[in-house]
Amino acid sequence: MAGELMSFGIQKLWDLLSQECERFQGVEDQVTQLKGDLNLLSSFVKDAYAKKHTGADREVVKKCVEDIKEIIYDGEDIIETFLLKQKLRETSGIRKSITRLACVIPDRRKITLDMEGISTRISKVIKEMKDFGVQQIIVQTSADGGYIPQRRRGIQTFPNDHESNFLGLEANVKTLVEYLVEKEDIQIVSVTGMGGLGKTTIARHVFNHEDVKHQFERLAWVCVSQEFSQKYVWQTILKNLTSKERKDEILKMDEAELQDELFQLLATSKSLIVFDDIWRIEDWDKIKQIFPPKKGWKVLLTSRNDRVAMHDATHVNFKPDVLTDQDSWTLFERKAMPRKDDSEYKIYEKLAKEMVKHCNGLPLAVKALSSLLFETGKIVHEWERLSTNIGYHNVVGRTTDDNNSIDRVLSLSFEELPSYLKHCFLYLAHFPEDYAISVSDLAYYWAAEGIPRPRNYNGANLRQVADGYIEELVKRNMVISERDAKTSRFETCQLHDVMRDLCLLKAEEDNFVHIVENSASAATFQSPWKSRRIVVHRLDDETYLWELEILNPKLRSLLIIRKVLLLSKWMASGMCFTRLQLMRVLDLSHVEFEGGKLPSSIGKLIHLRYLSLYRAKTKLELGNLINLETLENLSTNDTARDSLNLQQMTRLETLSILFTGDDERMKTLSSSLSELRHLKNLTIKDYWIDSYEGRFVLECVHLKELELKIYMPSLFNEKHCPSQLTTISLSDCRLVEDPMPILEKLAHLEKVKLGERSFSGSRMVCSVSGFPQLHELEIKGLEEWEEWIVEEGSMPLLHSLKISYCPSLKQISVAGFPQLKDLYIGKLEEWEDWVLEEGSMPLLYSLEIFYCPKLKELPHGLRCIDSLNYLRMPSEWKKRLSEGGEDYYNVKHIPCVEFYDEGYDRRFAHKFIK
């Protein structure tokens, strides 16, 4: 693993020396020497990593591997620092030209000595490797001698394996459903067994079973995990069992209030609560205090500990069986085996059955192995190699036990990942157990880490690349995630417990990240002096003593993660970045510094590529951050006026700003943004809308995503229109003129949201051929809007339409939406008539109408939409839509019609399934 990661490191350093060769005038000989040394070093890496695990001198070779990694990191730091300081001097102005000249000679001397030092260290480590039998293996090189990694796999196409996820589990699910639905004397059902057995998968199928949904009025699912918090668990249950609108109220409740309300709620309703992944008996003992004796509630829990809840009188413990040999083979065969008429089928079958034995019937291991061999392809000698390797591959840090062969399968799955996916997978070690990891955040972190992209990803943006990486890991059963139905993207991802164990062990082996568990004295990984990444996991509201941990001058990344997102921002006592000059990633978005005094030394971190902040009072000077690619939550109120000139941040691609200030400050910001030629994603929010007169002018012609929450009575003009825009969200702009004539001309626009007070006019018109690529449109909170006209041919690809909280809207004249699938209309208090011509929405699948008091009947055109599968309506429509009612014939063909009470959580609605 480290071997391929080091190879990519060597490649990155080589590229840096080659691409910036014109900046190394006067030290060309040292550059040539270092490039030659890197080529030679790369030829020893593969064998060194192999002998690190298996050779007689593996401990010595392991030290060589660690030395190589440090050499590459140090070389990259030295070269990048030299180049960045040169660029800073070039942009510092004419007045400083004499100072620049005076710095050139000393800098050149220093880079000469530094590069010679790196070459000397490379020579030394090569000699040591030769002494201990590490072999040189000639690798492929590019035309200019640069190293080319052995694998450059792109995005693969995988078979659909949704059915295989359930193979062999049907009987388990049936038994559990019977316990919960039919057995009145059983209130607590625990599903126990080893990690990877499929406990969570089984529980999820039970939770979503139709019989269970009909049996219980309320359902809740909560992940418990090792880092147990009673308050968080109770908050999550109450939030799931009641209305989403109560979220803020629930967050303010203490344990006594939560316990009292949950006790009363569970005493008066039939509820099912699933507790996934309870680790300790004492955790369950604390949780169960909310349950009244023998009422309509039931509990389904999963645990590796079969003693959890065993002393409860109404408890039954269910232990799923591992897969039979036949089910294991069927699960594997569906994904990985060639056709039976393949001439070499028998060879593959023999090799595969030997490997499947190592899975011991564990579904996760079988799926991981089948994904590995599917990705490897039908190459006999590769299957033979993997079959041999699976026999000796040990997971570092594991002792020999009953699970050893399973560990080997999972470890081998990791080792066979392409190098870029190994780095991505290891990065997930930053995050706590059962944590919903934001893929959007990962996209920025991975980009800032400089993970090399395979050629297949060329031209894709950061988010698309991250989506591709997650998809590859999901298909290999390394990561759990599903594409969001609305966005078609992976929004969050998680690690299975067993895979997280593997991830942590591999990260520990490579000293990839140092994890701090809420306490300055807690050290679960290697010393922070060695690791170049630190992540702080915060469970409670304690103030962290930063000074004790941030000591490593070579630190590259610092993340602060709230394990429980319901907590407030973390108050930190202080922090200094003066010694941390090599930082690339700094995420302080979950930290509020004491007194708001954010360290001004952040402005000197010239290597920073990703910076995310929270509210601060210190005036930040940001002019030196010329390497920055992502800057989030920048507050103009906390930034020196001169620092609003962001023109030196030539690499900036993503920028979000919390604006506070006057017209002059807005003018400075507007001018600065117009010079950012690589800016693709821009967000500006002003929470003090009346602080200026709205003179914001947008001239970022390369933008692709734009979100504005500012007073801006005029939209951008056609001359400065960002023609590549794909997503736009506007609120509080108070646009005087209809924005549609400008927006509909943006040929690449796919998603539009007009939010609260974005438009102050009364009429909007979408003309013929407008919005040719628009997929999603949401209009919300336009109080003055009265009329909407959509001409025939407008929005031909629209899939989703939401209109809500527009109290004055009376007339909606729509010629038709030929591709519309989801339609939501809510809180239109003046809307009376809905005319729906036959064939105007032929593909409509889901329709929801919420509080439109003047709407008296549904259009007759609904009966002609055969694709309509789902309808949600307020409960007062129940009589009209039931058999014999006035609108029954308009909806009788719809398979699922749902009614809900106004003001009540729509999840607890009355359903009619036809």
C-alpha cells in the first residue's frame, strides 16, 4: 500500500520539478541530479514494500520505507516553498523590487543546499535497501523520464448487486418480522453476531418491511456506536418520532425533559425503535430508561455483544446464520464469474472456490472478494496471484483468531485498490464511527491533498471526481453510500464497522493520521510529531487545549470534527500557527475561538489549499494565500478592507463569503471577484440585508455554481453573464425585474432555486425554447408574485418542480412539462384553478399538494397520467378522493394515495395502497 502511495509521491515531486523548470534558473544541475535520484528511488519502492511485510529483515526495510516517505514529503515541501515565495515576490509590487533582488541569491543558495540534502538522503536509503536485499525493478517511464504509476484505472461499470445484498437473508428477515408483528409477549429483539455478518442489512430490511410499517404508527432509527451519548440518542429518537419542525426545541431540552416526553409518547403510541450497533450492556441500561412497562412499543437492536438486553424479561436474542457454502458461492458467482461456456471456466471456478472458503460465510467478505475479482478482470494468472496472496495476507495489528482468514480477504481487497483509491480510503480514517461523511467536504479535502487523478477523470470537476471515487469504493464494497434520489449524487458515505477497523489499521501502519479523542492526553495513533495530519474528534462541549498538540512543524492537515452534529460550535482557548508553515488543509468551521480572536498567523500559511473558518473578530490578512483553492465562510466583517482584494488567489476555485459591510466594501469585493479567472463556485450571504444599497456587480464569467443571499435589485447583465453556469440559487435579492428572460438563455443551467424574497415583482414568464437543460426548479417565498406563464417548448427536460409559500400566486398557465416526474405545490393561499391538459405531463410520477385552501378540485387531466404512482393530499380531501367522492375517478388509477393532517409530520400519514 505505502509502496504505491510513495510512487505517486515521487511522481508528484517529479512533476513539480519538470513543470516549473523555468523557475529553477541557477540551480539546473541540482534539479537534474534530484530528478535522476527520484527515478532511481522509484525502481526500489515496489520490492521494498513487499519485503517490509515478508522479508527476514522486514523491520529494517520498514524503517527504509518510512524514510522514503519522509524524504518525498520533505522534498515536496522544499520545492513548493521555494516556488511559492518566488510567486509572492513577483506580485509584491515595484517598490519592493530591491528587496526581491536581495532575497534571490540567499534563496538560491538555500534551495541548492536543500536539494543536495534530499539527494544525499536518497542515496543513503538506496544503499541501505541494497544492503538488505531490496531489488531494483525497472518501471515504465514517460518520454521525459518521469515515473508513470503502474495502474491508471478509470471508472468501471459494475453489475447491479442490489438483489445479491439480500441473498441468504430472507429467512432471517421473515423471523424478525414475526417477532415484531405477531409476538405480543416479545418487546425487545436483539440481532447479534460478529462484524460483517449482515446485522444492519437485516435490520434495515425489517425496518422497511411493509408489515412493520402497517403495524407501527411511528418508526425511529438511531446509530449508537462505541462513542455513546445518552442525550444524543434520546434527541435523535424524539426528533424521528415527532415533527421535524421541533428540531430546535428538542436540541434545547435536557436529559430529564427528553426522558419524560419520550416516556409519555411511547406509553400512548405503537412505536418501533431500531438501535443499530450497541456495544456495551451499560449503554443499553442507560437508553432503556425512556421505555414504559409493557406498552405498544417494541425495540430491534443490533450488537456484536449477545449479552446486551439479555436480562430484560420480554427480550429474545436472534443470531443470524452465516451464509451456507451454496449461498456464498451464488453471491460470489453472480458478480465475478465468467460465463460457463468460457473455455477457462473450470480454472476460474477452482481458484474462486478456494478463495471463497476464506470468507467463512461472511456476506461482507464474499461481496468484497467478488468485487475485487470482478475489477481484476478475467485474467487467469491474476486470479492465481490473488489466490496465493490471500493465503498469507495478514491485517497489520491483528492476532491469529477465528476471523483471520476473513481479515485476509478484506486486507487483500484494500491492497488491490488503485493507488488513488487507497489514498481516498485511508482518508476516511479521519472520521468517527458511524459518522455520515459529507462527500462534498471530501471532494475539497482530496483535492487539497493533491491526490493524482487517473486520465479517465480529466475534465471532471472536483465534485464529479469525488462522486466517481465514492462509486468505485461502493462497488468494491469498501464504503456504504447511495445516490440521492433528488441530486443523483452521493451526498454522504459511511464505513462498515469491519471496514473501518481495516481502514484504521492501515492508516496506523502508514502513520497516515493522528486522531485526538476530545482530550489532550488521548493518543490513539502515532505521535503527532510524526504524523502530518491531525484530526480532533469532539464529543462534548469541553474546550480543547490546543497548545499541547499542535507541535509538529511539518503538519499538513488539521480537521476538527463534531461527532455529534447537534452540539454547538466548539469554544477553543487559543491557537498559534506560526510554526505550522506547511499546512495544506485547515478546517476550523466547527470551532469558535474564545473572544472570537482567530489567530492572525493563518494569513501566513502560504501552502494552504483549503481553509474553512467560523466567526472571528481578528482582522485577517489573506494576501499571501496564493495557493488557496477553497476558501469557505470568509467573513468580510473580520477581514481587513485591503484583504478583500483577492486577486492574488489565482488558483481559487471555490469561495463562500459571509458579507457585512457598506457599499465601498461591496465594490471592493465585486472588483476583486472579477479577476478570479478560475473561480467556479461562489456563495455570498448577507445576514444584514440593509447594510448597503445593493451595488453588487457580478463579472465572474467562468462560474458554474452560484448562490447569492444579498440585496441585488438587478441581475447580472448579458455582457457579464456567466454562460457556463449550471446551478443558481437566489434569495433576499429583491429583484425588480423578472429574472426568467436572463436565466432562460443560460444554455448549461440545470438547477434553479428562487428562494425567499428573491423577486419582488408580480409576473414571471418563461418563453419558448428557454431553459434547454433545466432539470430542477424550486420557487419559494415570493410574497408579491401573482402570475406565472410557461410557454410551450420551455423547460423541455424539467424533472422536478417545487412551488411553495407564495401567498399571492393566483394564476399558473403551463403549456406542459414533457419530462416532469416530481411535482410539489404547497402554501399557495390564493390558487384556485388548476387546468391540466391531456398529455401535458405524461411522465409525472409523484404529486404532493400541501395547504392550498382555495383549490376545490383536482384537474380531470390527472386520470390520463398512467405513470402517476404516488399522491399526497391534506386529510380534508379524503372524502372527495375516496370511492364515491367527486374526484375519485381522477385518482382511482394511482397505486398509492396518502393523506396527512395539516401541521402534523407527514411521515405519519394514513395510506391507501391500491
